Amino acid sequence: MEFGDFKRILIGEPFPTSHETHERLDKIRGLAVFASDPISSNAYATEAIMNVLIVLGSGALAMTIPLGLAVASLVLLVILSYIQTILHYPDGGGAYTVSKDNLGETPSLLAAAALLVDYVLTVSVSISAGVRAVTSAFPELTDYKIWIALLAILIITWINLRGVRESGTIFAVPTYAFVIGVLLTIIVGTVRYFGIFGAVPMAVTEELMVSTTSLTGFAYIWLLLRAFAGGCTALTGIEAISNGVKAFRYPEAKNAAKTMVAMGIIAMTLFIGITFLATHLTLIPHEAESILSQLTRRATGTGFLYYWVQVFTAGILFMAANTGYQDFPRLSYFLARDNFLPRWLKNRGDRLVFSAGIVTLALFASMLIIIFKADEISMLPLYALGVMLCFSLSQAGMFHLMGKIAHLKPGETLQTNVTEIHYEQGVKWKRIMNAFGALITFCVFLILLFTKFREGAWIVALLIPILVYTFYSIKKHYTNVSRKLSTRTMESAELTAVANIVIVPIADIHRGSLRAIQYAKRLSNDVRIVTIITDEESKAEFLKHWNRFSEVTRDTKLELVEYDYRDLLTPIVDYIKHVNELEFPDELITVVIPEFIPERLSSRLLHNQTASRLRSMLRSYKDIVIIEVPFQIDS
Amino acid sequence: MEFGDFKRILIGEPFPTSHETHERLDKIRGLAVFASDPISSNAYATEAIMNVLIVLGSGALAMTIPLGLAVASLVLLVILSYIQTILHYPDGGGAYTVSKDNLGETPSLLAAAALLVDYVLTVSVSISAGVRAVTSAFPELTDYKIWIALLAILIITWINLRGVRESGTIFAVPTYAFVIGVLLTIIVGTVRYFGIFGAVPMAVTEELMVSTTSLTGFAYIWLLLRAFAGGCTALTGIEAISNGVKAFRYPEAKNAAKTMVAMGIIAMTLFIGITFLATHLTLIPHEAESILSQLTRRATGTGFLYYWVQVFTAGILFMAANTGYQDFPRLSYFLARDNFLPRWLKNRGDRLVFSAGIVTLALFASMLIIIFKADEISMLPLYALGVMLCFSLSQAGMFHLMGKIAHLKPGETLQTNVTEIHYEQGVKWKRIMNAFGALITFCVFLILLFTKFREGAWIVALLIPILVYTFYSIKKHYTNVSRKLSTRTMESAELTAVANIVIVPIADIHRGSLRAIQYAKRLSNDVRIVTIITDEESKAEFLKHWNRFSEVTRDTKLELVEYDYRDLLTPIVDYIKHVNELEFPDELITVVIPEFIPERLSSRLLHNQTASRLRSMLRSYKDIVIIEVPFQIDS
């Protein structure tokens, strides 16, 4: 079976380019597709807050509720702002697009770098949290969690390489099942907690952990900020809808905006519900079992609902990981199109997906999972940082856009690079909200950066500028190449002249080298055959063969180079360089290399690969045309 | 710093081919060079016997002495036989040469395969035993023994790549120091054991291990055979001198024979001495400390002499490993010269050593060390098997040679393929001894094979025929190639005709592709430019550029191929195949590929490598000459 067949079985038959279609989503499915990421953060966001507070003992966990409300307000603010973005960028207004259109290249690249980092984290955090949902329910699998996580990445990668679309229906199942399961848990939990309808109150954890630490003043505030920073992971994935407005049915922008509102309501309900119950049941975060798992177990027992919630927590988290597989390759494509990333990220594979981007993402995400041992809580300090930077940049961009709109008169329209803006009312208030949003999210970005710096935020803080620098370097390279290749300034006569010389390096006279000599003679009447002589015996032997084929070698010049070392390619390259520099400077000279081509790969190991090595040595010199005359040597 | 500079610092300045010299050894140094391997086996041979007997409890260890004497007799027999070999093959008579000269190709390849396996084992066993000498003295290093062993291999490989000769002086130090140290230990031990000169008798181990196993009849004999097989590792390395007769000073053969006798006496003295004392002090073999280390400690205390013996045990064992580095590349060279191994094993590196052979050996030996966790005792069942097969083949060869000599009349000489034989007296007895030797060693080979089969001998039993098969396959390939390349049966007119067509696949019009077109036009008046069109827009764009450079593109034919998939190389290859098969069957057709050449390696990642991929796809088709027209794109 050849590689091609194997690939076909694995990936499927190639799709023709013209077969590309775009599925449009209704609001129900749209919510499922885009909301899996933000809704799924409920699996870990509350825990991320509690994990910080627990240092002060379980008494301090009461602070989870106000911090949770602060996070919820932030979500509200961001959603309101993004609704503006959606309405003004109906073709898709991710942070990269909005910043580019309003703030310029560097801010847009900052946003892009932050987003790329975040998409990778979306995959590794969601997969790890999904695996944790599984191991919370089945603790005997805990030892294999890295392997399970890597297997999950492999499967998701494979599905995406096959090019299964963001099929709303597939997404809908785990997303809505998760929402229903958690809602039921919250309702049952609340009812039992308050003893409404005479329900028996649940046992509240008795064993209160008392910390030896007691903080005051600045240290206490610092701890609260860190806990708040942990909760901010709930904001990840909110911006996905703004990228995908065009995936909605007509009227796209309105449907997208409505979906965003619904998403916000659902995500916040779950977040506040989980936070409220987790605090009032005084659950203690620990590594073996997630807070959500503890909560469900306590509220509903280890019964059907418990396993329902765990299974669909894993399900929605894997769906959330899948959104990374949509976003990362798409953003890579945009960046590659603008020459900020390698061109091959633009290529679409057999199934019309950006295969290179998908594989790149899978590799980075797997790396993170291995480094962080599939522990999503330890990855969270890296997460949300990039998102917050994007929010801030995106809203700063909207602030700028609103400024332009404020100058429009009724009925007037203006075309930016990407979108069309019209006169509208209440711009002033919207603009203030954007400014406020940009400021707040930037402050949160700083809080995240400083409070989580030592825990891993430094990696992201370092990575983002490095990425931006790389983007610029790549752009510079491509600009340079295209300037060099450009025909705009060129006249036909300007092309490099081709020297009338052909050099044929050979080791011996055999059918392969005679074929090369014969070919060379067709190209030029100045054919020089170079051979390296290491001792008198081999010289005599060579000349004997040479004279036998005088008919072929007639009219060529034989150059015998004596050499006392064993690396026979060096004197050949030196000879060619010498001829090029002395006799034909600034002209293209031609080298004909006779090459054995063994059919089987295994036979290749039996030969010295001299032709290949000579070719790669010559490639680094300018102005040498290499001709490989093949000679198949397997039977 | 470039790779070349790095290599120079590591390996040293290249030596010119003509600088090769041969150092000749006197007997003292010759003994040190060739005897390190057989003498060093004393570090583990006795232990290998005891390790088997211990199953029957420490009482059974008394059998070590008769088994040791049996091994010593075998050594004597082999040495006597090899003296004949040395005298009759003064140019070097390894088992490969002698079998080839007397028994034919297959026996010689069996010997070669067995030797190659054994040389690898010489390295890994000696290194592991050397490391064990170190860890016996310094038990805190035990956890790192694999790393120490690999480091030792790295150092020995590096020394050999630098081409330090078998400098007799370097070898002399550890070899003689080891011999003196162990002899002293044996003397002190014996004196103290018998209480001669009123020395205080040593404490003899009290704790006798009583085994639950008690064997009778066949099972007991089987166990004794297994113990004997263990002791046979003492025979490894004996044949080294026969390979290296020419390394001795004049008269080479006589000096080599005398050295062989001296080696036998020393090795046997140590072996019997160690075996005697180890048994009478009832030492118990265990993994943490070698028998030799226990013996030295008991006989002389943990003082100066103890550390002396341990240090030089490690020293002589590393020297023994080094002999593998001399023998393996040399035998590989012989096999490669006879076309039984890949040709690159014939190439000598910068320092005139067979670098490829050295590196191959290092890789295999490291592999064994990792697999067997640097535990020489568990590698021993694989060892000695190959040696014994070689002894048997070599003596069978000598038996055959003696038969020829027996037919000579006084004064008559006869030339074999390799050596010259004369009439000599007593041939009959020598011949009987050779027959006896061949028979005995073959029996021992069978004993080793059967008694150690399950412990690892099966690996060697499987590997040897596989290697022989590989040798033949390689030979067949080379014969085939040389027949195909042979000019003997060829007439000049027979060369494949070159079709008057040049195909230039291009993606766009730019300086690089114009350069290629311009080059192609020099070669032929039938230039076809192929470009793949994926949509109407790109077609229009392409034609616009095309028309602009009509001066260059004049007199060429443009082929626009429409294609609805993304793998643009497939239609190009199809087009070329099509032209080749339909229009120019059995002729060489020429394809000119414009190629970007980024100067920096990092820039290569930014391009699609289309030219390289097209080249490797076309390479597998016959009769296509590939011309790469370069275009440097870095500034």
C-alpha cells in the first residue's frame, strides 16, 4: 500500500476546490457552535477562584461570591461591547480585523499573537479539563490522563483533517445537555439547600480548614486580585461569535448579536449558580476531583444526573477544544495571507481545510499538555491573559470607529478598509462604553499579568512580543523576495547571461556518466569533464576506460584533478567555483551531474549518494544551473 | 561557526591519503594491544561459571574448579591451533580470510557474520564489565551505570574517530598493571589461605547457601554444561592476533606466535588462580559486586591493591572494548570491498580511519547497553557463541589447508588465493589436531547454543543467518548495478536519444521563472511552459503578466492546465508523463524547474519547497532530465 492510499483511507477522497460550500447556522445551532467555549469555562472558572482563596482557609471561600459577581459584571460589559462590534463588522470582526482597521499594524499583530497563544491554550485547557471530568467520575483512570488527553487531541485533529464542518447538530447535543444538566443540578442543589418544599437540607462540609496564614491590607487585596484573575478564565471564548458572524443565517449581524446575548445569559446563570452553591456547601477544591463534580455529587448524589453532568462536561469541553481548531487555522490563514506567517499556512488540504494550521495547533497543544501534565488548573495562569489583551484592543478599536461615526451626518456613509459605517444615534454613549470597556479590560489584563506573572503569565508576556517580532521578520522576508522577483522594474535584457560552458563531474566511465556526457555535448561545445585522481593506479584505469569511448568523449576537455584527501566533492566544488569566478563571472554556468536512481528506498542505503551531496553543496552558490541526468539502476 | 569548523575542532585537521603509516609493534607492546581482550575476560569468566552453579547452593560452587580447568584446556587447544594459522597466513588470517580461502563463500560469510556480532558484543560486554568494576568500588555510582557506559562509548568513539593508532604504549599501562595487580592478589590470597609463612588464614564465608533444588542425572549434567558455557567467555578475543600478524616487527609470524603463547600463559594463570581462590574462599556471586572485586577485597583488604585492581580492571576492559573498534571497521571494510556490505563502509574519514564503521559499531553497542541495562552478565549468553563458530570454521579451514600441504613434496610450494604454502613435516599430526579442534569447538558451539538458547543465544542464532542473507542480497544488488552500468557490452550509439523538448513548469511570471524560460530556450526550440490554473481570476492575472514579457516568452508554447484540486504538482507530473509516453517514448526528456534558493536555512521554512517536491516526484520516473535553474532570494 502506498502512502497515497493510506492517506486516502485516513483522510478521505480529496474534495474539488469548486465544491466548497458554506453552511449557514440558525440561532439554536449557532449558540451551540459558538457558546461551547465560553459556557464550558464553567467547568473550571469557579474552582480557579477558590483555589486561590483556600490559602486563607475554607472560611475565606465566602469571598468567592463577590468575586464571582465581579467576573459576571465584566462578562456583561464585554458582551455589550461585542454586540457593537458585531453590528459594525457584519463580515466578521475579530480583534485582529478590528485593530487592523482602526489602530494600525502593530496593535493588530499584538492581538493576533495573543489570540494564537490563546487558541492553543483553549485546546490544551479544554482537553485537560474534559479529561478531568472523566477522571473525577472514574478515578482509576487518573494515571493515564496525559495519554487520554493526547488521544483526544489525536481524534479531534483527525476529525478536523477530514474536514467535518462545524456541524451545528453535532455541537448542539453536548452543549445543551451540559447546560440542562448543570441547571438541574443548581436547581436541585438550591432547593435542597434552602429546604424549600420541605426538601431535606444537604450536609454541609463540617471539616473547616483553618489556615495558618492571615493576611491584612495590601497582601489581602493582592490575594483577592489573584482570585479574581482566576475567575477571568470565564471570559475566554466570548469573542468567537464576532469572528463568525457570516456563519449565521440572514440577518447575520442581528442573529449573531441575539445569540451573543443568549450566550451571556446562560454562561452567567451557570457561573453564578455554581459559585453560589460551591460557596454555601463550603466545598474544598482539591486536585483529585473538580469542584463541579463535587457539587453535583453533593447536590444530587452519585446517580444518573451526576454521570450525565460529568459526561457532558467532558463533551462540551471537547467541543470547546474543537473551536480552537476552527479559529487557529483561520487566523493563521489571515496572517499568512498578509505575509505575517509562512505561506504554507494558506494551503488547503485534500478536504479543503487548512491542514498545516490544524497540525501546527495539534503539535503545540500536545506540547503544552505534556509540559503541564494535562493539569488545566496550572495552565490557567497563561490563559485569559491574551483574551483580555484582545478585548482591550478590540474595544479601543471600536472607540476609534465610534469617533469616526460621530463625525458623520445623518444619511452619510463612510467606507473603512473593511466595513461600511453609517450615521447612527447615541454614538456618544456607545463610545463612552467602549472607552470604559477598553480601560477596564486593560486593567484586568494588567491584574492578570502581575498576579499570575510568576505562575506562568511571564511565558505569555514573553511570547507575544516574540511572535510580533517574528511576524514582522517574515513579512520583511517576503517583501524582500517579491521585490527581488518582481518583473515590474525589469527589462527582458536584464536577465543573467548563460555562459557557454558545461562541467560534468564524473567518478568513472560507465553508462550513467556516458549518458551525462552525451547530454552535456548537446548543450555546449565547451564541455569539461572533471574527475578526481587519488593515485596513479586509478588514473591509469580511468584513462583506459576514457580512451575506449573516444566517440562519446570526442570534443570534450578532460580535467584530471589530483587530490590527496578522501572528500572528493570538495575539489569538484572548488573547480566549479574557480571556473565560475575566473572565466564567467556574473554568468550562469551549467553543471551536469550523472545520478544513479535506485528504485527501492532500501537500495539507496547501499550507495554513497554522491550526486545528492554534490547538488546540495552547489545549491548554495549563486548562478549554477544543476542538471541531473538520471540512470535507473534497479532491475 | 560552521559545521566544518566544528568538525575540525572535534576530529582534528584532515590527514592526506599519502600520509598513512604503519606502526610496527614489538612483542611487549603487541601483547598489550592484542591481549587486553582475552586477558580482560578474567573480570567476568569465573563469575559466569559460578552464577550458574549457585542455583544448587554454595556447596555446588566447588565444581567451578574442574569446569575452569576444562575451559583452560579448550583455550590451550585453540591457541595451539591458532599458532598454525599465524604461521601459514602471515598476512593475517582471521576466520573470514581462512574460511574464504579454504571452505568457500558461505562459510566465510558465516564467520564474518559471527565476528561482526561478536565485535559489537566485545564493546558492550567489556564496557559494561568495566563500569561494574567502577561501581563495585564505588557503589554510589550504581544508579548511573548505563550513563557511565554510554559516556565511555562516546569517548572511545571520539578517540577512534580522531584516529589515535593502536599505540602500544597507551595499551601497555592498563594491561600490565591489571596482570600484575591480579597476580599479586592471587599470590597474597593463596599465601594467606594456606597460612604459608605463618600468615593469618583468611576468614572463609560462613553463611553457606543451601539450595532447595537438588539435581541428578541429565539435569545435573545440563547444569554443568551451562556453567561450562559461561566459562567459555574466557575464549573471546583469542583470535585477534591472527588478524594482526602484520602489525608485528620482523619476523612477523614468529613474533606473533610467541606473543600468542605468552598471552595464553598469562590468561590461563589468572583464570585458574581466580577460579581456585574464588572457590576456596566460597565467594557468592551477586549483582552488586563482581567476584573479582570480592576476591581482591577478601584477599588484600580494601586498600591500595584493591583500588589498583579495580581501576585497572576498568582500564583493561575499556582497552578490550577498543579492540572492537579496531576489528569491526576493518572486517566491515573487507566485506564492503568484496561487495557484501554497503560501499560507504569502505570510505576513510578525515583522519584515515573507517569512520562509518566506527559510528555503526558505536550505535549497535550503545543499543545493546541500553537494552541490557549495562549488565554484562546478562549479555554473556550472546557472547562467545559467534567466537566458537569462528574457531570451528577457522580450524576446519586449516584442516583443509593441511590436506593440501600433505600433498606437497619437499621443496614444492603452492599458491592459494591468499597465501603461499610449502612442504613441511609433521603435517599429519597438525592436521589431526586441527580436525580435533574443529570438532571440539563445534561441540562447544552447540553446547553454548543449546544451553544458552533461551537466555539470548537465540538472538545470535537468528542474527547470523539474517546477516549472511543480507550479505548476499547486497552483493546481488551491486553485481546487478555494475552489469547495468558496464560499458563492456555497450556501443556508443546505444545511448538513449535525447528528445528535442523542454518542459518548464511555472507558477507565475517573475524573475526566477523568466530566467528558467530563458535557459530552456537555449536548449531547444520546442519549449512548453506549463502552468496550473485553479480559477478564472488567476488565469487572467497570469495571462496579463505573460503578455508583458512576450520578448522572453516568444517561440515558446504555453500550456494552461485547469485543475480543481490543491495539490498542484500532480497535474504537472501527469502532463510530463503524458508527453514522455505519447510523444517521446524511450527518449530522455528535459524538465527545467525554476528554484528559489534562500540563503538562510530559516528562510526555507517560509516557502512551499515546490521545486524540491516536484524534483523528488519526477526522480522516480525514468528518462527525465531535471534542470534546476537557481534564483537566490535572500538579500
